[in-house]
Amino acid sequence: MSETSMLEVRGLVAGYGAAPVLREVDLTIPRGAITAVLGANGAGKTTLLRTLSGLLKPTAGRIVFDGQDLRGAKVEHLVRRGLAHVPQGRGVVAELTVEENLRLGGLWRGDAAGLRRDVAEAYETFPALARRRKHSGHQLSGGERQMLALARALVGRPRLLLLDEPSLGLAPRVTAQIMALLRRLRDASGLTVLLVEQNVRGALSVADDGVVMSLGRIAVTASAERLRDDAALRHAYLGF
Ligand code: ATP
């Protein structure tokens, strides 16, 4: 395993029934970079994130996160090791308030002062959440819930953030703020991000690298710059 990679995936097979969705995925995610995961509907992007975060058990293959084999690791252990997963359109406890959701995100840290600071910082980053701090999850709009899910993950101080379609249901202005935030976190604290996005152009404008999934495999791995600029590659794999 390379010194610089945050995640090494080899021969990963996973799915929901008899037929696998992920068919021997090989992937190396560099440390401190944003990698966009692209591909058509049904290619297996969400399934990949669910398998990496331990929600779905692989039937074959290896996942090495920061030098440690994740075989058999429980989801809570992965969180403690710095892996956060923000699922598509979910990840918020509807019965709890915004404040409670944020605190929950860092509860495991056992560092009350640090947690208070990080919750305050989350409100600075997402003023819309500060205005709704006493509201429960189910009183929030889809966009606010999406913001809360991301803010809650960040309060847990992850080193690897798996983000499934963060732009879903958000105004373009808010999406742009989130993308800028990801870059700031990458630069300031070396955060590694795996970003699944339908909005290919948006994802490639923020990412350092891109992987394109097709039929449960990684079809292409390239720098985001190359995926943006190489028309033949774009036509062949991204359809524009
Ligand atoms: P999308 O952008 O549409 O979410 P995706 O690339 O994320 O696409 P997945 O959601 O991983 O793709 O889906 C891959 C395949 O797995 C699809 O054929 C889908 O129908 C199937 N699938 C996804 N979730 C389930 C599930 N809970 N049970 C059974 N099959 C599923």
C-alpha cells in the first residue's frame, strides 16, 4: 500500500442479492484530495460508498483505510477512526433538533469543549442552521437537512468524508458554498473527500481527481483536469 493513499480497495464485490452490484472494484484514493465518483444512474456509486462505510458487507475483496484492513470492522469503529458517510438525502435524526443532531455527530469524541467549539463553527459555516437550531429535523427543508447531515459529519472531525450527492435539493448558491468549504477543509486540515455527484461539471470543478464507474467497475481514473479537458474521454465516459 502506498504511503500517501487514504484508501485502497482491491477486488471489492458487494450487492443486495444474488447478483453483485460492485464487480471487483479496484480503487486508490490519495490522501488530502477530493476525488469525484462519476457514472451513469445505477453504475454502483451509492453502493460503493455504502460498502466503504460498512453499511453493506462485501462478499469479496479488501478495503484498507489509512493502513488498516477494514474486514469485519463495525460502523462505529470506522467513525472513531475518522470515516464519515453522508448518505444521499438522509443522515439526520428527524426527531432531534438541529443542535442535538450536531452534538450527536461528535458525541463519541468525549471532548465537550472541543465539541462546543465545533458546533459553533458549524453554525458560522451554515448560518441557515443557526437560525433553526431549536427546530427538529422533520421541520427542515430538504436542503437544510442536507446541510445538517454534512455539518453533523464535520463535527465528528473526519479524515475521510464520503459524500453522496450533497448538491441534491440545494440552491446552486448553497452548493457552491459547500464545494468551497470542501476545498478549504482539504487545504486546512488535509481532509480526504470521496464525492458522488450527478452534477459532473460541478464535481470536476472542485475535485482533484475523478473516477468513472460503469456497470459496477471503475472504468476510468484520471485527474479532474484531464476529465474536464479531454473531449474524447468525456464523450466516451461522461456523455458530454
Ligand atoms: P444513482 O445515481 O441512480 O443512485 P448509483 O450509481 O449510485 O446510481 P446504485 O444506487 O449503487 O447506483 O445502484 C446500483 C444498482 O443496485 C442498481 O441497479 C440498483 O437498482 C441496485 N440497488 C440499489 N440499491 C438497492 C437495494 N437497496 N436493493 C436492491 N438493489 C439495489
